[in-house]
Amino acid sequence: MFLKGKSAVITGSTSGIGLAYAKALAAEGASVLINGFGDAAAIEKERAALEATSGAKALYDAADMTKPDQIAAMIQRCHDELGGPHIIINNAGIQHVAPIEEFPVEKYDAIIAINQSSAWHMIRAAVPFMKAQKWGRIISTASAHSLVASPNKSAYVMAKHAIAGLTKTIALEVATHGVTVNCVSPGYVWTPLVENQIPDTMKARGLTREQVINDVLLDAQPTKQFVTSEQVAALVLFLCRDEAAQITGANYSIDGGWTAA
Ligand code: NAD
């Protein structure tokens, strides 16, 4: 339990990759603050389970990642109720796929706010606490799209490239304060969100389940396998260790070989 006594704020952790982060950190004894949208009863069940796993307090905060004041209040709440924050993970994200000339401006604004600007606001609010305690881990879920592009994802690719740049910049700013700043870049991750798309895609394209997985979803991934949320969480957990103290400003690919091609 190497994270006993440490607190972690994880944005977008009511499902998918973020929830896997929360579970992995709680299993090492961290008190976690989870965030995101969803069914209140389901969120409370997850929060209670995290508390049971860690033996430390777990909180839920409904801060909307498009609202800088709510982000700052969430960081302050972590400090007041859990201490720290020692670890922050910028993970909340949405996607919209459309050619640029048809891309709705409100979708562009939402992607930039949630996937990009929220990370800047989170870091801005957390750094003073991390500097004061001389220890911190700032981690963001970027994407293979922080390194390469795909058509029709202009806002998402822009935001993820920005996360890679922000990571490097803040790493330099806090390098002498015991605070590391890194991002992880998954390829296609097997989340319920992805799984739920398969039946619709089968119907729309007249393909079998296997064809959807291999010829549509995994076309970019040489291993022809999904990354799992647990694999991404294991990488993030390593970045929280003291052994990772000299890893900073890095962008770790975990994409089945996508960006090697
Ligand atoms: P998900 O939809 O399962 O989770 C997204 C989370 O963000 C949810 O908890 C949701 O409630 C939350 N969220 C959305 N809008 C929010 C807002 N305004 N304020 C607060 N929370 C908000 O998706 P996921 O696949 O787990 O994605 C998590 C992160 O991983 C995202 O940043 C995504 O870009 C990135 N990523 C995902 C994949 C993939 O294939 N699934 C690949 C690479 C990177």
C-alpha cells in the first residue's frame, strides 16, 4: 500500500479509464476524490467500494470540467477533506467526429474546455499545494491522438496535442519541487463506451462483430487487441511511485504499436 496517506483527484472517474485509475490508486491505500457524471446511486456504490478497498476516505465531487471555478473548488475541497492533493489525474474527456466544415462550434468549444482547458485549470489550482508539500504527481490521459492525427477529429486531436505540450511545460516549471508531470497516450481502450458501439456499427455497416473489431476499431492497432483500462491504470500507478521520481515531461504510449507504424 505505497499510497497510504496520499490523496488523489481524478477527473472523469465515474466510468471507463478514470474509474480504473481510482480503483488502482485506492488498492494502494490512497484516498480518492472521484468526479464525473452519471447515475447518483451507481456513483455512490463506486465511492463506497473505493473506501472499502483503500481503508481511507473516498469523495465524489460533481465539478463540471467546463467550469474553472468548480475545478478550483474541487481541488480546495480535496485539500480540506483529504489533504494534498498529492496526485491529480486529468482524465475527463469527450469525443465528436465530423469533417471541419460540419463540426458544430458548440462541440468544438466543449471538447477544448473538457479535454484541454480543464487540465490547465486543475494544474493551476493544485501546484501551490504540491510545491508546499514538496511532492506531487500530475498525470493526464492524453491519447495516441497526442502524437498522430485521424481525419474528422480536429478538436480532439488539437486538445490531445495540447495536453502533450502542457505536460512538458509544467514539468519544467515544477522540476525542482518534487513534482513530476507526465501523460499517458492510449490507443483504443476497451471501455463500456466502445463496447456499446459495436452492435450499432455491425448493423450500420452490415459487418460481423469480428469485422467491426478488427477492420474498423482496431485498424490502427498492429497488435489487433484493445488496450484495457487496467493496463493504462497500471502504467499510471507506476508513475506515482517514488521510483518514478526522475520520469517527468514524458508522454507514454500504450497503443498496441499504433504510433510505431
Ligand atoms: P468515458 O466516457 O468512459 O469516461 C469519460 C468520463 O468523463 C466520464 O466519467 C464522464 O462522466 C466524464 N465527463 C465528461 N464530461 C465531463 C465534464 N464536463 N465534467 C466532468 N466530467 C466529465 O471515456 P473513457 O474512454 O474512459 O475516456 C477517458 C479519457 O481517456 C478521455 O480523456 C479520453 O479522451 C481518453 N482516451 C480514451 C480512449 C479510448 O479508446 N476509450 C483512448 C485514448 C484516450
